[in-house]
Amino acid sequence: MSIAEINHWISGAEDPGHGERRQEVFNPATGQVTGNLHLADREDLEKTLAAAREAADSWAEVSLSKRMAVLFKFRELVHAHVSELAAIVTAEHGKVLSDAAGEVGRGLEVVEFACALPQTLKGEYSDQVSTGIDVFSFRQPLGVVAGITPFNFPVMVPLWMSPIAIATGNAFVLKPSERDPSAALLLADLWKQAGLPDGVFQVLHGDKETVDGLLTHDLVDGVSFVGSTPIAKYVHETATKHGKRVQALGGAKNHAVVMPDADLDLAADHLSAAAFGSAGERCMAISVAVAVGEAADELVDKVGERARDITVGDGSQEGVEMGPLITPASQDRVRRVVTEAESDGAALVVDGRDLVVEGREEGFFVGPTVLDRVKQEMSAYQEEIFGPVLAVIRVDSLEDAIKVINANPYGNGTAIFTSSGYAARTFKRQVTVGMIGVNVPIPVPAAQHSFGGWKDSLFGDHHIYGPDGVRFYTRGKAITERWPEQNEASNASLNFPSNS
């Protein structure tokens, strides 16, 4: 099997860079090395950012209509390459092909939102605020912005960032995860095919050295990040200290409350999909089911049945519903947390620790796992497991369920399953979480809204994509303007000016 050389994308072309360091890329379903990733050094960083700065200055002056022509063409090219992008994601991440294609589809929604930005970018105008004086406002791009993206959505998250950044007139430098970097290069090629000028979208591979360079470099004006909470906090503190605008989305511990009046079959179906889809490696995965009162026993039975029926294997093969974890370290972490939970008194309803997939014995697999009677002090509750583990907590009332959720340091997403409008309304108003689903387990907002959590799930003032994305990648100007007649008296005064 040949090993691919995975290069950077600088100034409109693949570039191996000057850095001598390399990192292996694996197929997590087989455990085999498939790529040799070139990691950037300081010279590569300087070259990339210099090209971005030059491109940003010219791209910001391109008319909205010409920018939108590129966006529309890019949208068509991504749509035409969904299968190819999905295959790359499956080969390096492990998620099943249908899930990978769904990821691309959700990214396309943001591209389509960006295609409508001429409407969103319209400024405001106030006529005759004072005699002969008008005031208007408009927004301009930041300049050079960097996107540092996670392994779990190597297409969708870059598409949450780059289309809006580019449509608003910025140059965008993508630092994808080194675990599954190849999809970024296909996106770069599609941007070029769409007519985007060289340097407006670039890909720079690297590790902490590259990240720190982007966070501190004078040529970078803004940073978008999605990843774990400790790193999100570090990114926010470091880049803000260096004068950059930052949106940093962190981790999650998403709860789904199941009320006794809920349709338990519906709830079990959606909980299983939300907990075990993509092997639980989603920041919006449901990792905690909060079973209220008499719902608990039946819910646990139903979720257990569904977990046992899930087909686990190589995500590229037909009929497989759940693939492997991204690395052996992830596999070890999930097994450890489940073992600790069992030792601490949790009931192990379904145990996926020892799963072996025939023909893929070296793959990084853990099967769907259901833990009942989990307590808040257990590591299975406190840690962001990022694996196919659903922990069930039992409480007596909706009030108790809300207390559990609000006591958790994360506030990314949550859901409630109920047939009561009163319970749903109470829940929506009282939980301290940024995204809420009612009988919807993964409440990722549509592209015309914005994605973001509360508490330790977000650092910075701006959510990602949607209206907040536009505000993040632009700065406002307010213009106060007078055009007096020739020889008109100025009436200037040392007093503070008032409108009259």
C-alpha cells in the first residue's frame, strides 16, 4: 500500500513546505498508515501569512457580485464532490460514508447562507439626524483570519468558517487537524476551481508550533477555533492577548432529559443515534440521558436493545452503522472510563469494550456502551468521553433534571423528550445551555442561525456561522456626514455638538 505525501496549500498550489518534521496519518478502521503529513515550520508560516495578507488587501476590494459568483461556483463544486469528500473523511476519520456525506451536506448549508450575504451585509442609513447631517454604517472585513479545526468534522467545520470569512472579504488560513488533513486539500482545490484568487484560502498543516504561530503573529487579525475546552481557553487567552478577535468553541457534555410522558420508542431511537453516531465523536453527541421518574427502567431497556443491534465495522463497507474511534489513545480512554464507572457502581447494560471486528482486528474499535445509574461524581459523567458511551442518570422530577444540567460546567447542547408543552417551555427557559432541542436530540441550528454554547463550551462573544459569523468576520463603521452649501456659515462651537 502506497503512503500519500500530504502537503500544504499555499498561494494556490500544493506546497511541501520547508519543515522537516512529518506525522503519520492512519486509517482507524485498519490501523494502517496511509499518509505522511508535512508539518509547517516558521518559514512556511511566514510564507503563508504574507500571501494571505497580500490576497486580503485585494480581495476586500472585489465587488460583492464577483465574490458571490465565486461562492455560487464553489457551492456547485462541493455538491458535485460530496462522494469524494465523504470517502476521504471515512478513510482518515472512520465515520461511515453516509455520515460523512451528511457532514458535507451540513457544511453546504453554510455555503448557501454565504451566497446570500449581499442582503446580510447591507448597512443602515439615517437621514437628517441633525440639520444637513446624515449617518450611515457599513461593515468591512477583518483582513487575515485563521481557522483551527478539529478531527471530528474535517469538512463541515471548515465550511462553517471559510465561506462566511471569504464572502465578507477576508483571506482565510485553515489549520486542520493533523489526524485527518486530506479533505482540506480537496476543499482548497475546489475553491481554486471556483475562481477564488490565490492566497485567499490556504491550508497550513502543523501542531502546537503552528497553532501558536497563528495565535501570535501580527499578520493574523482573527482566529476561529473548535476543539476541547482546555485548548479553546488557551486559544482565546493567547490570541486575545495578542490583539486578535477570537471565537473559540470548546467541549461538551450534552444531556437529554426523558420525561415519563415522552414517546419512549421515539426517545430511544434518537438517543441511540445521537449517542453512537460517528462513534460518539461529536461535540453535539448526547452522552447523558437524564431519565425522569418512571421513564427510567423502560428507557434503559429500549436503548440497550438498540445499542446491541448496531452494526460496527469499517465505515467504507455497506451496512455498517458505526465506525472506529480516531486513535488508539481514544480507544484506551473510552475503555478506561467504562471500567472506572463499573467499579464505582454503575450498571453496565451494554459493554462495548472488547469488540473485535472481523477482518479489521487492528482497527480502533469500541462498541456501543450503555451505563445505567451513573452518579455525577463518576468520571463517566465528569469527563467528555468523546466515544460511543451513553450514561443514564436517574432523577425524580424535571426540576431535578434541570439542576443536574445547570450544575455541569459545559453548556453546549441539550434536549428534552416530552409530550408536555409546559415541561418543554419550562426546560427551554431554565437550562443554562446555548442550543436546545425539543424532541430533537442534536439541536444543531440551521445555517441562518448561529451555533454556540454557554459556559465552558464557548470562549469569546461570537457564536459560529449565521449572523454571528458575519459579525465576527467584519468590523462596523459609522459615518456622520455633512455636505454644506458653498460659503455657508460653519456655526462651529467649542461646546459638545448636539443634534438639532
